[in-house]
Amino acid sequence: MTPSEPLTADPADPTLPTLGAESGDPAPASGVARILRFTRAERALHWATAVLVLTCAATGMILYVGELSALVGRREVLKTIHVYAGLALPVPLLLAYAGRWRAAVRRDVRSLARWSPADTTWLRSFGRRAADQVGKFNAGQKANAAFVAGLIPVMLATGSIMRWFEPFPLPWRTGATFVHDWTAIATWVVVTGHILVALSKPASLRAMVTGRMSRRWAQRHHPRWAEEASPG
Amino acid sequence: MDQPPSEGERRERSEAGAPVGRRIVLSMLGLGAVGVVAGDQIQATLEEVLRPVTENDPTGLTSLAPTAGRFRIYTVVNPMPERSETDYRLTVDGMVDTPLTLSLADLRDRPPTELVRDFQCVTGWRVPEVHWTGVLLRDLLDEAGVASGATHLRLWSFDGAYTESLTLEQARRDDVMAAYEMLDGPVSREHGGPVRLYVAPMYGYKSLKWLERIEVVDDLTPGYWEMRGYDIDAWVGDSNGRDDDPI
């Protein structure tokens, strides 16, 4: 950054790029109509959380699986990385709610949290039925988001009891380990599924990288959202 | 509701939808809280029920489940140390009349002691009824002859990092040994072979792996985890904030 550039974007100046306000950006000249799916703040939230979850999952697996523990060693370092990555887990979400960019985050959280009857139909038929009812997020994406939202406080609380066990009633340490272990196994299953689905749907993955999605893909997979979404 | 909802109301409600996301999150929090409070009991019950399954599982996959009553392999260095049975030597020195240097064969020549006792980790897992064979520390200390004024042992691992401490009184118990067999075979590399410490009445971190040196001293130097906050006297059920039944 050169000294002439402002440290923060001035909201009054429309020529400056601002976090989470990309809908005003000019559409790309490629000819394919693309619509804004995720703001920069939302993508930052997703990828920061992803890096932290994967760090916790990788270090946690090494600490947990004896064969890997024996192979890697360095228990003290791994524990430290695991604990700090875990403590940082809620930080991206808190930051996402901390600025002017929160409007888009809040809107998406709201549509992730609400389930229509069509969502249930969609989920039960593995996406074969009620596909014309899907809005910005399908039921699989909603389930994944809810799981991660529950995962963070559960792992944070049980991990903290494991790490700072002194003030807690005595059997809680075993109980916290028990919950932490099983939730970790569930996380491995869900995160692996999430990554496999993302790789099999490159357009959705690209939207989480670039923020934009082609209108055609949106019309096919998120028809009710495509109706209302404005061009990127 | 007496009257059917109007078209507009119905549309609005279906767009809003049920708060399933919140229900999922709250369910996870509830289950988590129950698990923390009751997990101790649930785990014990599950272990009891599942033991026949995990013991007869040829794939070994079920032993990865958090309930399996299995050993978890902890090592503080990388790579895990390795010493062949022929190269192995155990030194007993410090405040002794006759320092000892013993090969594995020398240890096997001495009167063996067998124990069948649980191995309990301070983090909550426990492997029931492990079979141990080794030489009591008391026998080694008597052979070397402890000088007057000595009060403690400093125990060294050949991993180059891990150390432990015991008082002489603790070391002289009849359930504290230098073990060369566990789980019905030689102590494997990952379990701290060829020779490890086994301190039956204390949590697992006292049972130092890859035992190389027993130094008799007259002061206390806390061991590896003890410098990082663990109790020095690690009696099972009576330390580290725990009161579970002693084994």
C-alpha cells in the first residue's frame, strides 16, 4: 500500500471499493451474465473459517489417532496449534458481524436458518424433487451451515474444559473428551462431504472464490433466488 | 386456527419457513451439554457393551472409536525414538554405591514381577487389565545401593526430551517397575520399548516410555508434563482435579 492510498474506504466515495458492497461493480465484459452471490466479507468469513476448521481437524486427527501421533510426535507443538486455531474459530463470524458489511451476512444467515416444506422434500429426495423451489441455498447447504454453527460452540466449550479443567466438576473432563471426540468424527464426515459436493459442483465452488455465479447456473439450481437477484 | 390462512399469509409463512437452523444448533448444544455431564457414565457403559466387538474386530477400525478402551500413543518428540533390543542399556546412577549398566538380557535375568492392572490416562481414557512384566525399581535400587541422603529419582527417556520424577518412597512400592513386557508381548516401540516405566497407582504420564536412565538424587526436578502444569504426585483418583475410583 502506498502512502497516498486511504487506509479505510470512504463510504461516501463511490469510486472506492468497499467491503461487501460489490453489487455496484461493473459486470465483466465476457458476455456471460453473472450475478453476485457472495460479498467479499462473506467469502472471507467462509475461507477463514475453512482454514481454521481444517487446521483443527488435521492437528486433532494427529493427536487422536495413535499411529499418526507416533509418526509425527511433537505433541506440545500440535496441542498449541490445535488450541489456538480452536479458540480463533468464532473470530471470523464475529468480525463478519462487526462492520458495515454485516447486512449481506445477516441476510444470508437468515435464509440459511429458515426451512420451507420444500426444503424437506428436496433433502429427502436427495435434490431430485422440489428443485424448482430452491432459493439462494438448498437444504444441503442449510444443513451444513447449521452443523458448523453448532459445531463451533460445542467444540469451543468442550475443548476449553479439556484444556483448562481445574475449575470444573471432576467427571466433566472425561465427558468433554467424549463429546469432543464424537463431534470431531461427525465433523470429519460432514466436512469431507462438503468438500466432495463442492468439487462436484465447480460453479458453486467458483462462486465462493470469485463471489459471482452465472445466471444460467443460478436459474437451474437456485431458481427462486435467480428471479430476485440483481446482475453482478 | 379457525380460518384457513389467506393466500398472502401462506406465501409469507412458507417464505419465512420454520427455524430449523436454530433447532439444529440448539440440539447440538443440548446434546453437547448432556454429553459433558453424563459422558463419563455413557462412555463406561458403551465400553462395556462394545468390548466384545472391538476385541474381535479383525480390521481394527472399531478401535478408532472414542469408546474402545484403547491406548492412545503420545510422544513429545519427532521422530519417535527407536533402540534395538541388543543396543538397549539401562543405567542406574547418581547417589548409589555401585552404578549399574544393564542390557535387556540382564533385566530378563533378574527376578520378574507380573502385574495385571489398568492403565489410566489423566485425560480420561483407561485400558483395563493390562498385563505387565518387568523388574521392580526397588530391586534395582537395592542392587545399586542407595546412598544416604538420597530422596528422589530422576528418570530419563532416550527420546531426549521426556523426564519424570518419583520420590524414593514411591519408587520402592511393589507396583512400580521397569517393564519389558506388556499386552502379552515385548513392549513395542510405540508403547516405549524395549523398556519403559510402569507406575501402576499413578496416571499414565508418570509411566515414562523409552526408559534409559534412573538417576538417584537428593532434590526434586519436576518431569516434562509437570513443568507444564500437571501434578507431580499423580495418584489416580486423587490428583489433577480428579476423584474417579482408584484402580
